[in-house]
Amino acid sequence: MQTILKQIRKDTMFYNTIPVFVYTISYPAFTSTCNSDAAKHITGYYELASKSCETYCRTVLYPQAVESAKYIGPGQPFNYYEVYVDYKITYNQKCITSLYIESYTYMGGAHGETKRTSDTWSFKTGTRLDLNDVYPLDPGALDQLKDGIRQQITKRLKENPGSYFDDYAELLHQSFNPQSFYLLPGHFAIYYQQYEIAPYSTGLPEFIFPLSNAK
């Protein structure tokens, strides 16, 4: 079993006296009764990723925010730019932990952009599990999975017309990513990124399926 402690890197960065860029980067640190070395390895992976994200914020995005702030007039407000990264643990049983991370970036404009990534870890070995490790991805099973996604979208469109693009049936095939999954107790979720199969207002579409052979 894994115990998770949230770690946070954050800062508010200024141009003169104006706050122009804010970042908050949360990441998990693990201990495990399964394999302490695996827990250290996985924690190190997220620590390194958080440092890389922080460096990108400070050296690339902050200068962009400063350049934008230079053009505001005296007394005019500036909507600070932002990066917000957080994670959600979706499954944590025995020696398996699954989670997803959402990274929200706002760099001006009407709204920001959210990207999601996910990982499912074996704390016995310190390695990631693929979807194929918990659900068969032979051609027949994959077609069945995509049919299930299509059926869920059809139902959702009846309840909320316009919530998916008209050509969603083709797009869900084109954008299907077997790495875009996470585990839930007794189930797994497939998700798509913003704009891949639906407009911004729909968010990140998720599709839940039973997992009879969860490990």
C-alpha cells in the first residue's frame, strides 16, 4: 500500500510592482510497503518533472508575461498569467497506484488551456503499467472499446446536443491514445484532451468501463 504526501512549488513573480506570473506545481511523494526503492524512484520522477516545469515557468513563461505587462497603460489592470498543476489519485490499492495530472496554463486571451497526463505504477517493480497490462488491446477488444465510447457519446448528445463535434466518430479513432487512461476501483477511464473530440465547453471527455481483470 502507498502513502502519498503532496509537495508544492509555487511563486508569484513581479514586473516592477505588478504581479504578472503565478505558478503552483503540486506533485506526489510516495512511501510504500511494497518496495521502498520503487517508491523513491517514482517520487524522484515526479520531483524531476516538477523542477523542469518550474524552470520552464521562470525562464520561458515569466519573460513572456513581462513583455505583455510592458504594454499596459498607467493604472490599467493586468490579468496575471498562470500555471497551475495538480494531481488526483484515482486508484491506490495493494501495490498499484493510478493518478492523473492536469496542467492549466493561462497566457492571456479568453481562457486558459488544460492538458492531462496519467500514470499507473507498479510499486513492486517501480515501472508503469500500460493499458494492455490490465485490459486486452487486441484488435477485437480495441474495436469494442471504441464502440463503447461511441455509445456513451451518443447518449450524452441526446441529453446535451452540441457537446461533441459532428465528426466525433472519426475523431475518436484518430485521437485515441492508449496511454490516456487511469484506473478506478473495478473500472478504468479513457480520456481525450480538450478540442480533440469536443468543444472547449465540454472539457476533457472521460469514458468509464468495468475492469473485470483489475490487478
